[in-house]
Amino acid sequence: MSATHSNDLPSIAGILAPVVTRFPRQQQKLLIAWAERQAARMYQSWAEHVSDPERAGFLGCAAREEDIAARIEALDPDAAAIQRQLLAELPDLEEQVRAVYVGRPLEEQWEIQRRGERAGKKTWETFATAENDATVKAVLLACAALEDENASFLQGILAR
């Protein structure tokens, strides 16, 4: 992928950030957790298009995305209801996110996702920095580490 072409790629963070920042911090986390589940679906889809050794890596990424979402959702007993409410207010968000990938070669999709993982890592770290509760801070930092693991996997795939 050429550097010029790579610079023209859309940003998942660029789509989500203006939407997410409209809500209070706890709701922001839950909306991002929803986006993590969307990413898990993307990884599962990509796993269907690669060879066995890579398939396991993509499925591992999907599992980490689900883990991130579950960890964040576990911080709020009303997570599912809040997410439903947020998504009802944002009926086209899923389509906006999906549209970023549509019609692009797999390598471009993976680069978009890699950048999203790096942005996700920074986001969870930012939330952790502002968090006073040590347990919650640890969860957020663990999520950042999972994001970094996914980004590193994609970086390795893209380097081949």
C-alpha cells in the first residue's frame, strides 16, 4: 500500500469521536464498547478470507474485542439498557462504521482497523488517566493493552 494511498484512508476514530463526545463519560465508554463488538464482527469476517495460521490471529483479535466490550460493560449494571438507548439516538451509526470498510481491499481495511486500534488504546489510556477508582483504572488499562495487541497483530500482517 503506497503512503499516499494510505494517507487517504478514512478513520474509524474520526467517525466515532464526534458522536461519542456528545455523551457523558460513562456513556462514551459504553458506546465505544458497542464499537468494540462491531470490530469483533469485522475480525470474524476477515478470518474467513485468510489462511489457517492468520485465521487464528484474526479470531484472537475478535476475542480481544469482545473481551474489551465485556470488561467495559461489566462496569455498569445498566450497560445493555444504556447502549440500546444510545443506539436508538444514533440509528445510522452502525452503517456509518460499516461504510468505512465497504469496497476496499482487505489490506486497506486492516490498515483502517490498525489505526482504529491505536486510537482505541489512546482512548482507554485517556479514560484511565482521568479515573480515580483504582479497579476501574486497571480495567481501562487492560483494555488499552488488548487494543495494542490487536494493533500489533495487524501491523505484523500488513508488514508481510
